Amino acid sequence: MVRTAIQIGRVELAHQLARHLLLRPRVAEIARWAVDAALAEANDDSITAVELYAKASAGWADFGAAPEQGFALLGRGRCLLRLARNDEAVAALAHARAIFAGSGMAPALADTDRLLEQLAASDRVVS
């Protein structure tokens, strides 16, 4: 719900939803990292978001929630791209892409491919 609120430009709603997040302890901890990462990204704090997305990605991987891991990797890739850390962005996005392709998650796969194409185009311009 937080991701959706952010996508439609309702960042304050996302903050309200985050304040009322109630989950089991381990899932809650991982979800909190993911939510805080998304909010940091929405507030243009890419440095904080990169670190929180990394924690969320690792947590979701340990928990076995591949789609959520993919979303954390996608968010991390977006933020790394904004920070011009392109090599790290490619790695995160490629991992997210593999998860989304394997899960048949077409919209997330399209978003990931768009960012990878953007990175490839910027590398061609620099070369």
C-alpha cells in the first residue's frame, strides 16, 4: 500500500500508512526497512534509501519473499542510478530483473528494463 500511495503521488498518505504498520516481529522489521526506504526515496534521500533497500532486500531473501526482494532491489537500483553509482545500479537491477522475469511480474519487469535501457544509453553517450 505504501508503494502504491507513493506511485500516485500521495506521500503523506504513505507516511500515515507507515505509522500504522502492524506485522509479526521479523516480517515487521523487514517491512519497516522497505517502507522506510520507499519513504526516503520519495523524499529524495537516495543515500538513506540505498542502505535501507539493501537491508530490506537481504531480509526478504532470507525470509523467502522473492517478489518483495525484487521490489527492494528495484528501489535500490533507482536510487543508485540517481547517485550515479551505475555499476552498482546495474547489479541491483539485473538481480531484480531475474526475480521479476522468473515470477512473471510483467509491470515490474518493464520498469526494471526501462532503467537498464536508460543505463545502457548513458554508457553509450559517455563512451
